[in-house]
Amino acid sequence: MNRTGAFQRKRERNDGKMPKHRFPGGKYLLIHMDDAGVSYAANRAVADLFGKGIARSASILINGPWAYDMVRWSRQNPSRDVGVHLTHTCEYDRMRWKPTADSGSVPTLLDADGFLPKTTHEVAERADGKEFRTEMEAQIRQAERWGLRPSHIDSHMVSVAARPDFYRAYLELAAQHGLTAKLFGWAPSDPEIHRLEAKIPTAPSVDIRIPAADSLEQMKRNFHAALNALGDGFYLHTVHPVADMEENRYLMPEFHARRCLEYRFYMDDEVKAIIDSCGFRIISWGDVPSLIA
């Protein structure tokens, strides 16, 4: 049975209702670094880019083999804005990870080899809703036990938006832990979801998609054109930067070149000048609650 079908149809009929929280007038840009904790190359890139000051938020994939290292770095740099990248999938062939919760408590989140499934579709088709929530809770608790004080939560491969019960559990946990969260504008017109979204100190963001580029200069041109076309609002640009290391070339050969280019791009001083010229204020997830108050 296709358990995602009804949710997909409701997305198409969404009446556009979203939380009442809104930003003041102006242009706000949040550049967010996903997938910290997946590799040392990712952790190195995140730390470097925080130091550069353009990308000001990141989230850690707690199931990842280098997650503890990234949490340790965060403890040593408490002013940096770091959250939990809630994860129910593992898309890689050469690197696999398991649930954070005890595997016996989340059997519907396991593939045949005992790892998390590769696709969101598999999770939506097979996962028990309570087990989905158990895994999210386990990841947040693990991060806190290691000493992370997360500023926010978001979702790896958008799994939390695959079914209404997943999304409701995600919002409930954000409210329970007092965290801001990325919202997903395609949620169905569900009064309970709108009520939960309104309880979280956050606001709807517009995702910016920058056309692919083969060079740093082309990426700058594409970035400038994308920003220059935007009016007032809260915009989110999600990146997956990695340093150029043999480890990452082996682990994810299909993504390595693009992610290295993202790293080089946000280490370039000219990028800040582009953002300023387009009239944007750079923010972090930690800034959001005070801006919408």
C-alpha cells in the first residue's frame, strides 16, 4: 500500500496556511550546513566556514561516524549555532549507519542488513510512526548526553515530511525540547499541524536553489543572480560542504566535487560582498526566535 499517496494529494490542495510568526521587513538569509558528523572532511569544512562567518548554522547527523567529534568541537565553540539533523535514512553505498535507538525498539526502520534504509520512500512505506518518533527522540537525547545544546532541529532527506504522523511527531518534539525547527510548507491543511507549528519559535522559510556550476566564478554569477531576484523575506540556503580529502572522495564519489566547490565558495571573501550588495542580512537559526518576537 502506498502510504504516502494521501499525504501527497493533500499537499497539492494545501490552502497555504502557515504559522502566524513573521519576520520584520527586510531580506534575511540563513546559510545552513547539513550533514556535519558524516565524515572528517565534512567536520573540517563546517569548522572552517564557521570561522569565515558567512555560513552561520549547521546540524549534526548524530548517526554518522564522526558525529561525536563534531559535538566535541561544538562544546569547545559554544557560540556557534548547531542543531540536530534528524535522520531516518542512509543513502550511501560505502558508508552505512544504524539507528541511534536500540535496533530492537525500531525494527521497521531497519533494512535487511540492520542499517537505516536508503530512501525516504522506504521509510514512508514501512516505518511504524511510534518507532519513527522513538528514533528522533533518541538522536536528540544522544546529542544532549554528549554535551550538545542544540539550537534547532531539521530533517535529513526530508523524511519528517513524508507522512503527516511523522511531521506531527517532529513538531511535538521541537515544542517539547524548546527548539526552533525548519518548517515544511507542503504540510497538509491540518489544524493540528498548524497549531503545533504556531507553538514553535520559528517562521516559514523559502528555500533558495542555486543552479549547478562547474567553476567558482560560474557559481558566483549564479548566486548573485538568484539573490538579486529576491524581495523581502526569510530565505534558507542549505549546503553540504566538505574539505577536499581522500576519505570523502572514496565515501561519496558522486557528491564530492560539488560539495568541495560549496566549501571553496563560502570560503571566498567575494561571496559576502555579493550578499551585502543584494541587501541581505545574514542570520542563524539561533537568531530566529528573537527576530519574530
